[in-house]
Amino acid sequence: MHRGRRGVAVYKTTIRVEPERRARLDFGGAGLWCAVFVDGIRRAEHFDTYAGFSVDLPPAARAARDIAVVLDTRFNPALNPLQEPYYDFYQHGGIIRPVHLHVLPSYSILNVLVRIKDYRAGKIAAEIHFEGEAPEIVPLAACIDGQPVFAGSVTVKDGTAMLPLLTPEPTLWTCESPALHVLELSSGKDDFITRYGLREIAVDGERILLNGTPIKIKGVALHAIHPESGSAITPLQMFNDLNLIKDLGCNFIRAVHYPHDSRLFDLCDELGLLAWEESLGWNNRERHYADPRFRAAQLAALRAMIVKDFNHPSVIIWSFLNEGFNPPRAENGPPFFREMFDLAKSLDPSRLVTLPNTCFEDTWDKMPPFDLVCYNIYPAWYYYDLPDGVEKEISEWREKSRQIAGQPIPFLISEIGADAIYGWRDSHEARWTEQYQAKVLDEACRIVLSRDDIAGMAIWLFADYRGCEELDSGHGHILRRARGYNNKGLVDEYRRPKLAFDIVKRHFTGRRGP
Ligand code: ADA
């Protein structure tokens, strides 16, 4: 749904499932609210467009099964406490991602989390989650890269089994050489195939280390919004975007402001792009953190995102609630961020966790121990001016965050940029021209790349996108959105490059000339 209309729609189809077999439908994403009926009976309800969910189909005598999905794409806090019309991106409704049908035996492998135990030696532990009536002892065979590495059985406790394995020919995953390994598990009744990569992400003082080596983050933020397909981004569109991003010389994407389609991270895994993924949120308020439904939905969404994309080596950072701590500050925020942080770390201690904008003067002690501080800053756009405003604001935030944290911690600029209307060039080079944007980013890249005390940057952003639809968002936001778009893209919404594209490319690739 991307033509500016919101309402109710019903999708109907008939699928075939062998009689008396269990089955499951996995939805990659649908919203803003939906109910799924199987043979006329309501089997599931869901909100949060960007989180996947499953619907069980109980065994039936007949093969033809009627599926109906009722969708409501209107904003309604009673049905969907997570999505608000003031968020600065158009929230398309509908079924935005693929739906998969699984026809199941009496028990099956629901998911496998590959935990990297020793990335250099290739030691892993497969955490296998079963569903259905799994016995206590399950026969299992495992292959890695086509070579048998285990044949025997595993003990299932609370639906889970752990299987330590050794990668026969371990090869590191790096940005330059993104080697992937393939794990195949077979329980006789069912099989499961997943890829993983051997790499380590860590911090050391003010630096971020990939496989023990400091890395400068050179990236862009990326929304899943396209004028032709709304939020239903096709793999070809993803591939084209990521190729342009690689061409820019990036080693990183910040996927904003909700969980993205896992196929994006499949491509990042293959292209050697590092990624940040975050759960849905945008400038959330005290009223959100005070609402138990909001909190429960956030925790569920974070859990689902981490489980969904756990095996992607490209993903190095988990995050949540973009700018959820901007002034006016929320008292209920920090305790809730602690809950979110603890959940992320308990599910996955191997990745970095942060919150944009991490913290302000008086609140560091109340915050969870984030692995890096990051700020969304807009020098020479919302604050200060050229020629020296970019340097001034970056330096101020760098210094402020050092004082706030009181300890060495990596500092990442999680957003920086300026609006430019595609094709708008004039000799005054004023705000909104392509020249002005290019100048701001020229300066920003120069500073970030020359300073060792800045871990890197994610430019806001790769492509222009349709913004929020609320006419008065309560903070004058719409006045900053010419065309109703956020125009800070290096390319416009049709992926046509602006002047800044080549400027950034020169900095990120180190190449002079066009
Ligand atoms: C914020 C926000 C972005 C975008 C940006 C802007 O930092 O995180 O989603 O709205 O501002 O363009 O002003």
C-alpha cells in the first residue's frame, strides 16, 4: 500500500497441504495490523509491519486450505501500540515481505542459531530449536560445506539441543574476502540449512575491531522504502542499492529504523558489508515507555529481530529505539533501555549494542553499559553553518561524549547529512542545493576519516524517501521536509546520484578524480 491511502483490505487464497499434516505459514512482515484466518477460523493476529510472525495450520482431513488475511493499514494505537504517524518515514502497510508455507512432520527444526566459539579455529555450537513433539533423544546428522561432521543423536531439553561442531576448513569472514560456511542439519524427518561466517567484532578503548584489527566505519543509513514498491523491496532492488553502496566505497550500512528483510543481510554477507540493525522506533516519548503494551511489544520485536538475523556475519551491531532519548528526556527511558540492552546481550553476547543518541550529561549512570556511543548530528544543517560549523559540532560532540562516558569508548556518528533537492544546482550554493550538501559531506568525511578518535560515520542517508504523513507532527517537523520527502539522500528516490555521491566516493575509496 503506497499510494497515500489507508484502509482495510482482505487477501484470500487457497493452498494445498497433505491431509492430516501439520503446517506453518511464516509471514516476513505485514501491517499495520492483521488477522489471519485458516478455513474460516481466526488463527493469528499481528501488529508491527516490520516483524515476522508465524501461523500454525492444524492438520485437517482435506488438502485444500482457505487462507484469508485481513489487513488494516490505518494507524490505531489500540491495535498497534508501536507505530505512530509522526515517525519520519512513510510506513507502508500490507504484506510487505514473502510468506512461506512449511509442511511439517510430527516435530521439526524451527531454527538454528550458530554460536561462534572460536572464530579462528572454526569452532561453533549449533543451538537447535525444535517445534512439535520432539522426543528427548533426536537422531541428527550434520554437514559443513558438504562434508559430514556429525552423525548420531542429540538430547533435547525444553525444545533445544546444543551441538558443538568444528568447521573442517575454517576461513575468516572479512569485508575484503567474505567467506561463508554452510551448515546442513538433518533429523531424518526434517532438515535445516543455514550459512554462517567466522569473524569477531569487539571494541578496544576508542576503536572498533574486526577480527582483532581496528576498522574505520564508512557507511550510509538505508531505509526500505522505494517509490515503485513501497516497503516491499525486491531482492533485485536490494542488490542494486548495495552495489551502489559498495561503489561508494562503504564498508557499512545502518539499516533504519526497523528490522529489515533478512535477504538484505544475505547480500551484505556475500558482499562483505558490515551492518547495523535496529528494532522499530523513532523519537519515542515518556508515554511510550510508561505503556506496558509498548514495552512488551518492543521486547518481543527485539527478540524476534535478533533470532531472525543471528547467523549473518555482516550484522555487527544491534540497536533499538532511534533517538528514543532525545530531549524532552523520558524518565522511564533508562530503566527500559536497560531491559532492552540486557535482553540483547543475553540472546547474543557476541555483538555490540548501542542506542542513538546514546546519552546526555546527567544520565550516563542510569544507562546500560552500551558498547559504543553514537550520535545523530546535523552540523551546518540544523545547527551551525559552513565553513567551520561541521568541524565545530563534530568536535563538540566528540568531547562531550568523552566527558559523559568518563572512559574510553568508541564514538560513531550514526547520522550526518544535509538535504538537497535532486537537480537543484545554483550559483549561490545555498541550503537545499546539491552543491551545499556536497560541501557539508566533503567536510564531514574529511574530518571523520582524518581523526583516530572517531570510529566512523553512517551518512544520512543513501536514498531520499517519503517522510511522515502527519501534517503537524507537533514539532514543526513537516516544515523541514520539502516535497514531503526526506531529501538527504546521496541519490534521490529513483537512485539518481547527486553531486555529493562522487564527493563521498572520493573520500571513501581514497581515489581522486571522477
Ligand atoms: C533524525 C532521525 C532521522 C531523520 C533525521 C533528519 O536524526 O533519526 O530518521 O529524521 O533526523 O533528517 O532530520
